[in-house]
Amino acid sequence: MLRLLIAVDGSEHARNAIDAAARLGREGEVEAVLVHIREGHTYHGDLTPRDYERIAEQALAQQSQVLEGALAHALKAGLARVETLGEEGTPDVDIPRIATLRAADMIVMGTRGLAAVSALLLGSTAQRVVHNATVPVLLVK
Ligand code: ATP
Ligand code: MG
């Protein structure tokens, strides 16, 4: 059994990563966790506690949407043993941390994400995850 941690952010690149993971093994031979990290941003200016609450609610709703989309995509791609995990934190720190915690054999992710500047070879999250990870990282172009 190959245990994969697939990092998703709702981008086409992350969907390509899911497809590549599905091709790694036949049904039943791959177990995958789809993980999304929502980043807590710092806001300046006059925000009321109610504003913060709304921002947090929106971020949670967005995370659910990303994970539900990724799950549907993964099942369609042929990954049968798949679960989702949403956390708050810093993607490049928490993706490698969760991979170790979940005893993943490999991290699978896109080379780029939602920012998708075509000139960019590698996004900053991808770059930092490779730096921080203690397991192999499959970067899907
Ligand atoms: P940047 O964010 O540096 O402006 P980018 O968005 O194009 O550039 P990355 O963020 O490095 O590129 O995205 C590369 C891959 O990292 C994505 O395809 C996805 O697999 C993963 N990823 C990015 N952000 C997250 C996140 N918040 N949670 C989980 N995985 C993520
Ligand atoms: Mg990004």
C-alpha cells in the first residue's frame, strides 16, 4: 500500500497532481489524503470582531469547497481510498508536517497553484515544501 499526501488548493495544477497520483497505482493499491491548508492572514485597519468572524467563516467555506472539489475529482480519477483533511496554518510548514504525522510515503503536488503566473517554474509553496519535506515530493507539471 502506497500512502500519498496530495496537497490541493483548488487549482488546475492540483487537479493534475490528483490525476498523476491516480496513475501511480491501480485501485486499492494507493491510499491518499487530500490536504488543504487555509492561511490565517493578518489584517490591518479597523475591523470589528464580527468582521474577523465573517472572514474566518468565509475561509472555512472556501476550504470545504476546495476539498469537496478535490474529493470528487480524485474519485473520478480512480482513487478509491481517499480522505480529506483541512487545517489552518502555513502550507509549506504544515504539508511536510502532516505528511510525517500521517506516515505518507510521498507528497504529491502541483508545480504551480492558484497564482499561476506562467513564467514561474515553481511556486513558492512547492519550492518550500521540497525544502522542508523529509519524504519524496512528486511535483506535477
Ligand atoms: P505562489 O503561491 O508562490 O504565488 P503558485 O500559487 O503558482 O505561486 P504554489 O502556491 O507553490 O504556486 O502551488 C503549488 C502547489 O502547491 C499547488 O498545485 C498545490 O498542490 C499546492 N498548494 C498550494 N497552496 C496550498 C494550500 N494552501 N494547501 C495545500 N496545498 C497547496
Ligand atoms: Mg499559491
